[in-house]
Amino acid sequence: MGAGVRSGLCSAFIGCALGGCASGELTVQSAGPAALAPPNGALPDASPAPPSLGGSPSEAPTQAPTAAPTAPPTEPPEPLRLQVDTPARGARISGDRVRVAGRVQGGVDPTLTVAGEAVTVGPTGRFAVTLPASQGLNVLVTTAASAGAASAQAEDRRALLADADADPRAAVEFGAGARVAASAFPVISRKVSDFAESLDIEALVAGNTPEGITLEAARFSRVDVNMTPQNGYIDVDLAVRDLYVRVSAEVTFGFTFTFTGSATANPARVSAQLRASARPDGSLALDVSQEQVALDNFDYDVVGVPDFVEDWFQGRVRTLAEDTVRDALADFVVPGLFDPASLQRTVEVFGTPIRVGLKLDDVRVTREGMDVEANATAFADGRVVHPEPAVRPIASSVVPLPGADLDAAASVDLVNRLLHAAWAGGLLDQTLDAASGVAGDAPLRVALLAAALGDAARGVPFDAPLVLTLRPLLPPVARLEKGPRPVVIETGDLLLDIGTAESGTLVTVALHFIARGTLNVEALESISLSPDLEVEVNADVAETPRGPVNEVLLEQLVETFAGAIPGIVADQTFAFGTDFLPVPLRLRSPRMDVDNREQWLHLLTDVE
């Protein structure tokens, strides 16, 4: 994680502690026993005084009224406590069933639900239930409630991964896909024509010049390229405008003499079929076939030589021009359509390098355009903090979405593999303390959290610097949903240790995140993405703290602090460029969408 991100987290935590938490409020309400009193709050009348033994009744002494008897005090019930013993936080299981067991203590006639299902609590407070588990991330919410006047709730959230046994370095079979629609080919043709302006015509001519002929000069005014998709191939027409070649030669026909001549064609044209396919190594093969060359308005000029030498010159220079225009297509234009290096790249996510690779599985060309499918790898490039397996892939073959010149798609499996790679590389394993260099003029100190830490901070100096350590037990897991924020990323059991260097951990809080977002395309000349997120956060005191803490206040504080993370993440921009495209293109009206199966995230855009 970059220093700027850590600094933002630090500032957010200080702001929550000093300014209070306006969101994520969690309250526990409890009503104690009411004091007993007669109806209407009245006291009973005093008994009449007995007659006096002497004197008149008027002289009888008065007796003070006596107070009504009160009920003995009622002991308040013990506070409601919920303890989940199994599964452990961050557990990994095989199969589709999970056993949840634990104990409820205190409260009055407590009831219990696990994952929304009512569960019976035994006489000793013990409970156990077996529930279905789905492949991937499962978040189990266990809620205990106390009845009667002592109403209260206690909640436990913990996460587990089911059937997460994929090799994180193995390829995702259906990782990426793209369609270049037929409507994009005229734009690509213009871009390729512009690219061809840098054609080194002299080098091409020199490479085709036969022995005994010396190239003196070669030039052209422009190159026009037109590509049209057909069923099984792409029709390519290349026209070199105003081609001019001047050569000199030393010729021996019984005697030796030297001459200079030139040739022109306008245009020099080649038409061919370009067949695209996937090579065994996963790169793109572009094969040129069915070439036909024409030299329109061909002319030559050579002076002072016999007719047979002129005929010889005409044949040589025509062949030279034909070979040159063939090479302009095969050796310059076609290789420029695709850069093999674009299939392998290292992407940095908050300072964590991730190696991303694509291997083409299938390339199809029809009159509708060109479709490409690729498997993909994504793994931590360097240090691996978490070597555990990844979630299983679930996607099937990509189906392009209509209505755009370009559709670049990534499967939910590739998104998950990228998230796993970031987690494996230690993106979330972070420590915020004085040594991190991000505390600045307002370092985190125990005094900021004293009210929430309670007895857990007993004996710890208020001015002691706090150490916040994140320990992600499980990788974030993504799913796709139709809607304005189609990417949903969820992570559970992200543990936050709060302590000091001298006293160690004072309390540990478990965070559960659900982030819903999309990626905005910020630049049109390249694919520069910035996230737009909404986050739901829940926090639980996860392990027995050093001493009793104010759980409500602590969880509220941590939830609000964690809720500031989207604003920090939104400041990050991920630039990928457009070098994976046939030629650099300018995007118009880019947008994100999800297919109906909710397996593929599509970047749809027109090009210009």
C-alpha cells in the first residue's frame, strides 16, 4: 500500500476519534427492572392511635405514620453474551455444509438465529446447527436476542471460504475476451494509414534491390489502408500513393556501362487476405495470403541505353516496386497491428506489483467483426505473504455485448484472481504507527480511543503511540451484478489489532466489507480507470481483549473509520493504456456493463 493511502487511513482514523462518528451507529438498548410502588404513587394510611391510659383523649399523643413495606430489590440479569466457537474466523472448508456452534450467556430467555434461521438454545446456553454453504465466500451472521424488560442483542459475523482450492498461479480458462466490431474497422484503417506515414520506404526498397543495382532515392506521398472483415479473414487493400524510385546500375553486355533510371506508380497497390489465429504459445498469428499487386500508371525513365537494356531495366524496376509494396504490407503494416508484449505486463495496485498474462485461445473473424478469447494469469510478482489457494473459477465462454465498436471484457474469475494476487502480495497486511512515517503532526495515541478501550487500556499511558495492524485472514472475493455499480467486492475477517509497541495488542476487531462500485474511464486516449465505491462496513470485537472494552463505541468508531476508505481508494487511478488494441485509438462514450449471466464485466466504447 502506498504511503499516500496509509496516510489517508491514518487521517481518517484520527478524524473519527476526534470528531465523533456520524455513521455506522450500533446501539444496544436495555430496560432495567422498574421500582415497585402502590397505585398512583400513594402511601397507605396510618393506623389509628390506641386510647391513652391517662387523661382525656385529646391529650393522647399522636403516632407518626409508618412507611409501606417495599419489595426486596431485584437483581438485574447478566449482560447478554454470544460466543461462536466454530467455525474459526477465516476458516476454509470443503463441501457444501458448515457446522456453527457456540454458547449464549446472560440475558432473559435468549433466542438465536444463524444466517437468518432460528436455532434452539440448550439449557446450558449451548447451540449447534449445520447449514448449507455455497462455493466461495460465505459470511455467517449469528444474532442472539434477550427477551422481556432486559431486551438486548449480540451479533457475531465471521467469514469462511468453501471449496477454494485453485492454484493461484494457474491460468483462468475464461479470463478475457474482446470484440472489434465491423463498425470499428474503418476507424482502424484510418489509424493504420496514419501509422504507415512513418514507413521507411528506402529501407524496404533497398531490401528488395537486386545485385548490381544501387538505390539512389525512394519516396511516396502517403499510404492508404482499408480493412474489411469477412467470414474467416480480413480483406486488406494497401495503396502507396506517388511511389517514386530512382536507381543506378552497372550493366555488362559484352561491354560495361553505367546508367541511372527512375520508375513511378500511382498508386502501387496490393490486396490480400489477412487470416488471424491463435498460435500454440498464445500469441496472435496474422498470415497474409492471396496477394495481388498492381502498379497503376506505371512509368519509367532511362536515357542513353540500348533498347534491350531498357527492357531489362523495366523488368527489374517493376519487380522491385512490386516486392516493395508486398513488404510494406507484410513486414510493416501487419506487424504494427499487434504487439505481442501487450499480452504480458506488470500492474501496480497501491504499490503491490501483480503480473498479468494473457494467452489467446481462439480468434474468429466474421462479417460482424473479430472476436478474441484468452485465458489469463494474475499473481503476485515478488514477495508472497499468503500462499493459500484461490477461489475456483466459475465463468463460461464470453458472449460479446452489442452496440459498441469495441467490447473488452474481463471475467469475474480474472477479477477474483487479481484480488487474490493483491492479497497474496500483502496489499492488506499493513501497520500504521509512528515508524510508518505517515502519522505526521497528529500521531495516533491511546488518548484518542481511551473511552472505547476502557479497561483494556488500563495502565497504558494516554500519550503512548497506537499501533494499528491489519491482518486479512481471507482474500477479497468479487461478484458481478446488473446495475450502476456492477462490481461487488466482499471481504470478511479482516482483523484490526489495536495496541501499542510496549503493551502489545489491546483489542482485535474483525471487519466485514461489502464494496459496490464501478470503474470510470478518466482518459480517452488511454484506459485510465478510477473506482467509484459505496461501502457497507460491520465490525465485531473478535478476540478476548486485554480487559473489558466499550464494544458499542469501539465498533462504531472502527466502522466509521473503515467507511472513509472508499474516498481514499477513489483517489487512486489505474492506467492500462491501449497498446493491446490494434492501433492507438481514442475512446468515445466508454461505459461499463455486465452480461445477463453476471459472469463478465464489459468495457464498451465507440472509437474515433
